[in-house]
Amino acid sequence: MKPAAFDYYAPDTLDEALAVLAERGDAAKILAGGQSLVPLLNMRLAKPEALVDINRLRELDYIREENGWLAIGAITRQRTLERYPLVRQHLPLVADALHALGHAQIRNRGTIGGNLAHADPASELPAVLVALGGELVAASVAGQRPLAPEEFYLTYLTTTLDPTELLVEARFRLPTGRHGGAFLELSRRHGDYAMVGVGVQLELAPDGTVARAGIGLCGAGPVPIKATEAEALLVGERPGEELFAEAGVRAAAQAEPESDIHASADYRRDMVRVLTRRALRLALQRAAAADTQ
Amino acid sequence: MPKWIGQPIKRAEDPRLLTGQGTYVDDLRPLPVLYHAAILRSPHAHARIRSVNIERALAVPGVVGILTPQDVLEMSDPFPVGVETPVRYYATATDKVRFVGEPVCVVVAKDRYIAEDARELIEVDYEPLPAVVDPERAMAPDAPVLHEDIGHNIACHRSLRYGDPDAAFAEADVVVSQRQVFPKYSSTPMECYAVIAQFNPINGEYTIWSNFQGPFSLHPVTARALRTPENKLRFIVPPDIGGGFGIKSSMFPYIALIALAARKTGVPVKWVEDRLEHLAASSSNTDRVAYMEVALKRDGTILGMRQKLIDNVGAYIRAPDPGCLFRPLGNQVGPYRFQHLAVEAYAVHTNKSLTGPNRGYGCQHLYFNIERLLDKAADTLGLDPAELRRRNLIPGSAMPYTTPTGGIYDAGDYPATFEKLLELANYARLREEQARARAAGRLYGIGIALAVDPSVSNMGYVTIAFDRKLRQRPGYQAKSGAAETGTVMVDARGNVTCTINTCPEGQGHETTVAQLVAEEFGIPIENVRVVADFDSNSRAWSIATGTYSSRFAAAGASATLLAARRVKEKMRAIAAHLLEAAPDDVVLEDGVFFVKGQPDRNVTFRRVAGVAHWNPNALPPGIEPGLQNTSVWNFEHAVAPDDQDRVNSSQLYGFVGEIVAVEIDPETGEIQLQHYYSMHDAGRILNPLLVEGQIWGAVLHGMAGAMYEEMVYDENGAFLAGTFMDYLCPTAMEAPPLTIGHVEYPTPASLTGAKGVGESSSETAPAAIANAVADALKPLGIEITSLPITPSKVWALLREARARQATGGQP
């Protein structure tokens, strides 16, 4: 379990990093927190010619609230976001999902950008971003471009990011009005990748009907899945058990899970149904408990 | 009142281990330069090796040499096996590869990076062959055959009969049967295998530094394969090993492999196994298919049992297997008093990785088999599972009790201990809770499992694998014994050094020995130093040496205590001489020898020690200078099997009783362990902290087999659990709420009164959890017959059951 030899770059600025990527392109892999890449290197499942270590790019280590959005720099540690007061107090969807992402030791090293760009469909954060309707920002020497998750994720461990591009930011609109979120997952053990996970975000109109609903699924297909059918069902309706149950059925219908040694595809699909209902129920409780903002 | 024994003394090992200052194989620098090995392993489950080309790999700068299958054939012999079948098991594949991960070549280079680079350049031409992974399928006449020269896949088959099982079944009111499947899992110690090997061409001696845990009966097995006399194969073990659990008994093939690589390349070679290698190709317990049948009277009395056990030993059976089948033989009836038993035992070759001892060694299988069957029997008879067991336990008055299979249960009171377990768990209240839960439509279950927990295995049990006619032939050399050694030295200032040869893997042997010896001498525990490394060149050792079968507290500890007693007797004679008293009138208390009834006539322990070393001419006649003793502790009932296949396979028998309560989420199939009660008789408890740690670990190990860990293969022999993302060890997060209780029935068979406890709950947890889950699902007509039980599997069973109910019971 020793990696093959590689060239090592440790740029100090984003510009330097993008210049290296422009030069090495396909031959380079980006090293952020290393929680997924380093095992792949050690097992020689990945044998890049070059590693671009972006841990020195302090300019990508930030969490900013701006114009009703939360913007998170790519090198921000997962643990930092988990402890961010706004997240802890008002965004239980994000807080729950981060708590389920590996263990504290992993989150101390693992980065937001690394997790999102690794594109493991069983991981929690891509599903959260989908539920929140967030977007990603890619940078290259040519400039920056925003990407919706639906455009970003292609299939297992594969994104539309160009080899010369670096994911620099993830951002999402902060929910308004009465809102509540929840993330529920089933994993064999605490801290494992989810067999299935469901993130939901509900925003309620003053009359108590659902103003916005976001539902993201992980472990339910080759990419994080946005349960659009269930979302559409919810909007404009008065929330309740029957509605949530039907939303679960619709979310399950959009899932495309596979079988592995931990769970069958049938199980995963049915758990999308169960967890969607349960997460909606919990999100509603939280919305009801939250102060009107 | 003992000052040290029985006290919760913190481990003497902890300061160094917790601060990262332990000395493991990887910390050793025994030679100025070491070269590093990378092992090329088979990607195929079953394939013929057409050719091996190492040219490109050899050309990599920094590569010293490569050991090939051809070298292994030329330089070594097959490891001796413990069965009559002539299995040709070498340190690498030779003609064919027979499981994914089987070693094929060893690259030796300046560092591990280069060795792994070069490994990728070795070209092996394989001709893939059909594979077989299921042991029953492997027994079929048309199954792919692993070893053509044997012609079939059965490595061992014995039919054992005790009493008159046919009559018992003919007499039965009820016969209950069940087919059961027990999974293949391991213990995944934190430290993987590690070997440093040096070959000296001048004197032909191999020196091996490794984290081998024993038994040293595997030393001659290794020597035979290396074609060397035993006294030219030197084993050195450092003071710290990062966990063993039986898995490190099975590393001897790698000792031979790295020794051969060192001999071939002419340089000392170091190999530290990585986790991928460990999961794919170190060791595990067997997976087992069992056909169990029990004959009962209507009142629940067990008349007899039939057990057909088919154990999957992987591609090559290796010593001490088929211990998987026979290690528990003396306790094959568990804590029950029935007299009639038939055991049909098979060890079968398949294209899976190799097997060996794994915490519980056969008992986790056996008690899953028996206890699962008894729950079904209780259900069939309409009896509470606790009541069925109560009616069949061996009474306390019968101790010591000889089982029909030859086990001699040394001490205990199973009915009394069982009642204590029921009290601890408040069993009646648990059943009330269950009734309430069921009335509310919840899935709540209670599982019981009982076990006679064997410790200190008798080397003789392995020969049960041989037909008894073979064992009766003239010239047959019987095997028996369970001896262990220990040395105590008192220096001139009265400080004590003990050397033990048990190759501890983190259990706290140094602490326990210090407690026993400080107690014996009446000196502060800080004055006792315990040296726990091992060197076969300089230590007293024997075939049974090592740590396995929960033997330390009875075997190694007794040997060391015996040595201390003998030194003490000598010191008493010296003290009596100095005090001008008769030795019988002199006693030792709190570090002072004095004449009984005259405490003023005294001499200190330290002064006596000083005289023994500094002034030998002042010693009484016949007393030699110095104070040291090496003693051996053996067990009188560790005898070879008799001509009826009866054997006292272990020397001490503890008792474990467990009650588990679970609740199952009817939608997700998740299993919540609500309560876990664990009652133990481990004999005299030497250190309750260490015992508690062992029980926690054993519960988690058993729970692992019940709910988490499995070495999964697909039907073509591909290994699907090759990383810790797929092979799931439970962590502290998954630990159940555990309540531990103790009774102490000290054993007369050891000097310490202690029985083993290291395996204990690992033998009962799979059965107890399975029984609890089965009980929870019983209202739906669901039977649990295989492990591990996962949420996905429970969900599938629930779905089938609901479909059955919806169609009025029709499938």
C-alpha cells in the first residue's frame, strides 16, 4: 500500500494553482483534505503523474454570508462548517448531514470542496447541496463559471469539471420565512457512507402551505438525485402525513439504486420512501418550532 | 486478604502503549540494513499458472531479487497438515492459484515503494479455472476440484458417535431440526502481520522477528517446510503485539515465505502486511453449514443430538485446522446433560482464503448451532426458552463432570449461575416489556445463549482428525499436553524479574504476573518487573507455548507463580538458616521472613536476597547461590484422545450466559440492542479491570459476527470485502448497553484458580443476538438461520412474511 511516484506541487495562491492545472491538465490530481484521494493513491487505484496540493490556498478557506446566500470556500474543513453558528442554529439539514459524514477526525481534515468534487453519490454533502438548490463555482485560468449540481455530477466519481479547472466555492441561498430541514440516513455503522440518505429543506408560506421544498438523495443512484417529483407534489400544499407519505413514494420512484454487499437495490429504494417521509416530518416539526424570521 | 490479586490494578503496559512507545516488529532495528518485501498475489480465485516472467521487474533499480514459485518448490517442502489427506500447501502458489490473494512471488527491494513498483511489472500468465466457494457445492461430485492429486475437495471427514444417538432419536417425542449457516469472519487486529527474516549461510540458521502469538507447535511445522532442524529456526517476538485473537497463530506461512525470500536474495528482508493483504489473505474462522437435529421428550428433556458440520477451510487446510471442528469437542454438548450425540464433521476445500483460530475457535459456531436449535425446540414444545434450558443443565452437584465426548468440566454450578443471569436481566420483567411491545405492534425480542467456555486447549485434540484406527496403529505417536513455562529471578536487592513466554498481544500479562508475584513475595508491585518478549534461542519453551485458547491466566500465570513459590521456598530455607530456626517455622509476610509467633526474630526479603547473591558461603548446606527458577505448568487431564474418540480438549471450562433484548424497526429492519446482559464464571478473577476489558471486546467480536463482519465472496470467488469500507468492524459507536455479572468457581486445575475469559462472550454473542432477532420476528413466522443479520436482510424477510400473510400463508 505505497503510492506510485508522482510530481508534487504546493502552490501558495489560486493563480499559481490554476497555472499548474493549465499546464498539467489530465495528468494532475488535486489534493485537498486527502480523505479519499490518499487511500486511492496508496492502493494504486489512482496513479496520477502529479499532485496539486491546495491546502496552502488560504483564500479558499472561508464561509461568507452575502446577499442572502452562504458561500463556502473549497478548502474549508468540514468540521469548520459543522461548527459554524448559523449552520448549528438554523440549518439542521447541513448540521445533521455533516455529523453523519465520517467521524470528527475525518471532518477535521476533509474539505467541503474535496467532498463535493470527489462526486461519491453515497456521500452526504452533494445531496445536501441538491436539496438546498445550491451551486458550485469552478475556476480556471480562463475565469470562473457557476454550475448547478445537476450539471456538475455526471456519474459515479465523475463530474463535468475540466481537468484544468478547480472547484473553488459551493454556495446556496439561505432559506427564508418559517423553514426547517432534516437529513436522515441509514448506514451499517455510524460514520459509514450511507446505504441511503435523504436531505430535505422545507420553507412554509405565511398560510402554512409549503412555499419551497428541496429533497436530495444520496446512495440512491450514480449521482446525487434531486427528487423533483416529490418537491413538485409538496409545493402549495398543506403539509401532513399523507402528503409526506406520497412524497416518499414519488422520491423512491426517482431513485436508481444498485445492490452491493451492504444492501439490495430494492431495500435502498424502499428506504428512500421511508426516510423521505420521516425527514419531511422532522423538517416540519423543526419549522414549526423555529421562530418566524 | 489479598493485596494485589483480585484488585483492579491499572495495566503496567498502558503508559508505553498509550503514548506510542510500545515496541512492535515495525519498531525493531535488529540489523543495520533491512530490505523490504512486496508480495504479488493472485487476482484469480482459481487458475493454472502457465508461466511467470520476472525479467522486467528484476531490472527495476533497487530490486535485489524475486522469489518465484519455482524457488519455493526447490527450496521448501509443503507444510505438514493435521489431516490424513495429503494436501500440498506451500508458502506460495506453485502449480495453480486457489484463492484471491494467494501469494505468487515476493519482490525484495531497497524500500517498499520500489518493491511495489516492481511487483506491477511481473508477468504471470494465468489460465482461469472454474471456482467453487460454497462448501456443500464443493462436496458435489461435479464440483471443480482444487487439488487434483487428492481428487475431491474433502480435506477431512470424521463420524463421531457418543452413547446411542439412534436409540435416543427413536425414543423421542419430538425431533426438531434446522439447517444453519455461520459466516466467515476475522478479528482484524490493529497491527497486521509483520516479519523480519535473516538467513545465515554459514551456519544455516534462520532468525525470524515476528508478531507470532503461538502456539509454538507451529514452529516445527514451519521448520519442516523450510527443511531445517528446529534449533536452526530462531523465533524472536517483541514485547508488544497489536492484537492477535488467534489470527496471528496463522502467520507461520508468511514466516516461511519471508525466510525463503531472505535465503533466495541473500539479504535480511522485512515485510509488514498491509490491510488489503490482511483482509484478503491472512486468516479467518471457517464458514459453516450445519444440519442440526435434537431429540426431546415432551417435557423438554433433551435425549440426544445429531450435528452434521461442514466447515469451509478455504483453499488449503492448514494447522491447527481442522481444529475449527474439534477444538470444542470436549464441550460439544454445551452445559447440557444429554448423553447421546452423533457428530458428522467435514472440512472442505473451496476457493476462499485460508482459515484458522479466531477468538472462540469453533465455539462461536457450535453455540450458534446448539442455542439456535434449542430456541426452535422450545418454540415447538411451547416452552419458554429459559425453562427448556433450565430443565437440561448439568447440576452443580455433578461437578467435576465428564461429558460424553470426554470433556472434564472442572468446576462451576450452571443452574445457579443461570438463575443469577435471569435475575441480572430481570427476565420476567423483560418478557412483560415484550408483551406490551407486541401488543402495540412493535417487534421486540429476547434471546438467550449459554456456553461452556473452554480454555487451555489440549494439544491432543487435533489428532481427533485422524481415524481412530490410525491412532491405534503400532508406532503411532500420540499428542497431548498444554504446558507453559515461566521464570522468576530475585536480584541481590530483592527486586524481581519475571520472564514470560506467552507472547502477549495486549491482554495485560505483565500486569497480572506482577500482581501474582508481588502477592506471593509480599513486596510492592513496583518491585516486580515482567519481561514479555520472546527468543526461542534462550527461553525455556515447549510445543504448547504461546497465547491462544484463553490460556494465560491459568497456564502462563500458573507456571510463573510456581516458579515464584519455588524461589520463595529456597529463600525461606535461607531465612530459617539465618534465623537459626526450622524452615517450617518461618513465614513470609509483607516482605519480611520471621519465626512464627516471634515477629522480632526476622530478616527482610531483601536481606535474604542479598545473602543468596553476595555471600553464598553463608547459605545453608545444599543450597546453591543465586535466586532463580524456571518452572513448567502442565495439566494432568491433558491426555491424548481415547479409542472411543473421547478427549478432554480443554483443561478448564468456564461458563457464559447471556440475555439480549432487541427492538427492530419494522420499516427499515434496523436492529437496536436495547439490553445486553452477560454473566460469567471465569474462576478466580485476578484483575477485574482486565476481565471487564476482555468481556467488552468479546461481546463486540461476537456482535461483529452476528451483525457486521463477513468476508463476502461472489460465486466466482471474487473477494468483495477487501477494505474496511466493506468489511465492517463494529466500533465503540455500535457497542451495546452491556451489563456484566460474575460468579467465581475457582478451578482446581490451575494454580491461580483462574479460568479463561478472553473468548467468552465471542462464543455466545452470535447465538444470543440471533435468538433475540428471531424472537422479535417470530410473530411474523420468520426463522433466523444465518448470520450476519443486516437491516437489508431483515427488511427482505419482513417483506416476504407480509406477502405470505397477505396471501393467507401461501408463498
